Amino acid sequence: MSRNAVRRSRTESRRGSRSRHRRGRGSHTEAPGTFIYETVVLVPARNEEVGVFTSLESLSAQSHRPDLIIVVVNNSTDRTEEFARQFADDANTPPTVVLNFANNPHKKAGALNYGLDWLRQSVGGRLNGRVGHVLVMDADTELHTKFIERARNVIASDPELGGVSAACLGRTDLWRNPWQRFLLGMQIIEYGRAANARYRRDVHTMSGAGSFYRAEALQGLLDWRGEVFWEDHRNLVEDYETTLALKESGWKVTANQLCIAYTDLMPTLRELIQQRERWSRGTVDTLRGRGWTKFTWHSIVTLILGLLGFVYILGWGTTQVVLAAKYGISHKSLFLLLISFWIIYPALRVRNLGWKAMLVEALLIPELVYTVVRAYWLVSSIVKSYVTRVSAWK
């Protein structure tokens, strides 16, 4: 298929019925070089005129460039499609097709499935044997120049790996006042700490900012349940639900610190809480729907321990700090030991971010304030999961 033909092609999406039968994984993996497309990138974009061109340029700058980029512009009211087509029309960029999905009722999941449907039809109806890998990335994300090269190496190291998740780091130059500087700085530390401590062999969730899938695994999900990403307006975290589906169907997933995605941060407290409530509430909804299984127990336990940790830090810990400030701490050796741990351990966890991040963590107060914010969105998400419905995307 020629480059111009790829860019002109359009198709209507197809939808399959959703089955809950367990899928058997293929017994072999095709040899490199036998695919129509070795690496295809899916970029869902809704009102991303500010960042979409930069994101696509990061794909053009890859040391191992993708064979095809599919941008799915869905429900956009700005110039996202125009900028995406400017990129596609540049002869120096990788082959790019821009699909306009104007009436997408299923949010990001619907856009991704729409792009996958187009891809399947363009290669003859099935992904495995024709497509090697599918990279999904957000339109507000930049990838490290060696992301695809490194992700290919990781997934080639184990034929049972269905996906490699990015390590996400924050990017921003949006701070304009001390509060905003604090808020964005704490998000940078939070992302860096998470990237340094991800569960390597049982990743909680494939990151929406950048996830590199084996196409065979995605085709397996299609054969199993008719769609890769669950299309339901209640599905707020399509990346987490798909991660669980991959595990349930027999695939492994992992993360790699060298597969780096730089993603936008939230510049205001309101935007931050809205984003994290959506992530947390979506996770709780998914866990409630699936219950306690060998694939969800770790997330459930982590959630419970997180709540207990907030109670401890904001309750007993804060009380002890106040009492120590008022009456002194010379007689409280245990408290001194705990304070030392609170200072040293958090600082060491962010040493890869440099001395400034270590200093912020060692000061305790910035992290304590941010912990209050985290506790709010976590508790709020749990309450909303039980007492409110998710509204449809209009």
C-alpha cells in the first residue's frame, strides 16, 4: 500500500460482541521482517491542537521510525485535525493517516478501537502475521528518541510479553507563581518516583501515555471479546481495563525505565484533582466490577494500604510533629527514628531526579501538603464510585 493511498484511506468501524471466554495464546511468533507493518502507532486526539504536532514530531525523530502512524481525531472542536494533516502532508515524516471520528460515543477507547479497525481492514482483516507491534500514545505526550527501539528489544526478549509500558516523566514550563511551582514540582517528583518503583513483572497498568503492544496479543483480545479496549462510557481507565484483559488472557506485561514518555502535568489544583479523580475512580470501578482475582488482588491491597497510610501520616504522624514542636523531642527516641526514616527514605527514592527533588522530599512539609491532596482525591474517588454514576460523553 503506497504512502498516498494510506493517507487517503478511510473506513467505517466494526464492532464485535463482547465474550468472556478465555482465549488461548498463539503457539508461535512470526519472524521479524515478515510483516506488512513492523510498528504502527495509534494516536487518539481530542482537542489537542496545542500538543499534537509536538507529539507527532517525537515519532518522526525516533531512532527506529514507525512504519505507519494513525491519528484518530475524535469529537474535536479545535484545530487538532488541521495540525495532524500538516504533519501527514510533510514528505519527511513517517507515513501517516488521519481519521476523523466525529461522533465517537466511547471516549478514548472508542477512538483506539476505530483506529485498530481501520488498521485491520487495511492489512486484510487480522493483525497477527501482518502487523508486528502497535504503539498507543497520547497526543499530549513526547517519546524519548529511542523509545520504539528499546521497546522492540524488550518485547523481543520474551515471547510471552504482550506489552511494554512507558516510564512516564513530567514536562512543564507552565509555573507562574510559587503555588503553581509547588504543584507542578510535586507532580514531577510523583511521576519520577513511580517510574523508579513500578512493579516490573506484574505492572499495575499499561500507561496511556505510551504503551507498546505485541499485535498478536491485541488480535487475541479481538478474538476473545470482540474489541481490544472496552467500549462503555463507564470505562474511565481504558488502559487499566485492557491491562487486566491481557493478563486474564494469558499474556505478561512489563515496564521499562528506558522507555520514557514525557507527558503534560496539570497546572492548577482543580485540573489535577479532576484528572486524578478520573484515574482513581476508574480504577475503583474496574476493581469492583472484577472483584478479587489473582490479577486484581495486588491493586486492591495497595489501595487499602494507601488509605491506611494516609490515616497514619495525617493522623498520628501530624499529631506527633505538633507535640514535638510544642514540648520537644529529646525523650522520644522512637519518634526521632521515624522522623529520620521519613527524611532519608523519600529523599533516596527520588535521587534519580537530582538533589533539588531530594531536598524537597527531605523537608517533609511539601510532601505532607501534597499527601493531603492525594488523600482527598482518593477518598473522593471511592465515595463517587459507590454513590454516583459516570456520565456519558456528550
